[in-house]
Amino acid sequence: MTIPEKVINRLTMYHFILEDMEGSEKYVSSTKFANFLNIDNSQVRKDLKYVDNQGKCRVGFEVESLKRKIEECLGFKKTKDVFIIGAGNLGSALAKYDSFNDYGLNVIAMFDKDLKKIGTTINGKKVFDIVKINELTGKMGVKTAILTVPREFAQEVASYVAKSGIKYIWNFTTCILDVPKDVKVWNENLIGSFLQFTQNDNDI
């Protein structure tokens, strides 16, 4: 079953809420989710149908059970090893974000071309010379890379990474990448998200 991207985003938000509630509350209603996220109550119920978890009338959803069902549905417990390409400020910040592990994302190495960074470690992740990615992709069986290099180098690096065997690129640059058809790219549009958030707020 294919889950729409917007539903996946909301399911992860429900999971954040459930994590905060676990241990203190036994049940949660769809109305509570809706109020937290400022969405319609009916949308919450539609989303939760994807996780095959039935709530109890006038009681709601059992917190622990629903949390576990979302984890199973989205594959949180299935670890996915990834590389970070670019050991600058953003790449380093992502390497230090330990909560990735809670959702099955395991950063095992970083890559850069800066000689001052190569050989160092960031939060236990070693920084390798980018020329090593072809060798280590095959050796470690990694299929996913997070791209955080400067925009002017993004296309060149993405092409190089794709040739190494990487099949999924999480792109944090502002460059729209041209990659082979068998490589999937997810563009993390931080600027677009900010503009959507602030477009109707004259106080910002």
C-alpha cells in the first residue's frame, strides 16, 4: 500500500505527540491530534486508517498501541544506513541529530573534499575523502545519501554520488538535480517551507 507524502508527514507528527503522551496518558482522541496540528478531525481519522488501528468509541486510540502501529507502518524499526555528503555547518548539524536513530535512519559516515575535515569525526561519524564514496558504498551496502554541499557543487557531486551506486538522495541544497532515472531525489525545500509559514503574517 502506497501512503501519500502528506499523510506520511502527518503520521510522523502524530508519532511525536504520542511520544510525549506515552507513560502519562493511556488514550488519545482524534480531536486532540486535530487541535495540536490545527487540522480537521475527519482528516486525522482518514490518516489513521492507513495504520490499521481502531479507536474506541468515546475513548479514543490507545497511545502505546497507536504509536507502535505507526512505527510498523512507516518502518521506523527497519534501520536504513545513510551517508552525509558535505561536512559543513548543515551536514555537521544533521550528523549530531541523534534522534534520527529513533526513526531508523543511521548515519554511518560523512564525505567532503576539504583536507582539513577529512579524517576528523563528527559525533562519532568519520569524514572521508569524497573520492572514497564509490568504494565504501559497495563495501557498506549504503543506498541513501544526504546532500548538504554548497549549491555551486551540488550537481557535480550528485552525479558523482549516483555513479557510486547511491539510489536515494535527500537533497538539502537549493539546486534542482539532474540524475539518472533510477536515482530518486527528495528535495528538502527549507526556504519554501519558511515562506509558506510566513506568507500571511505581516508581523514577521
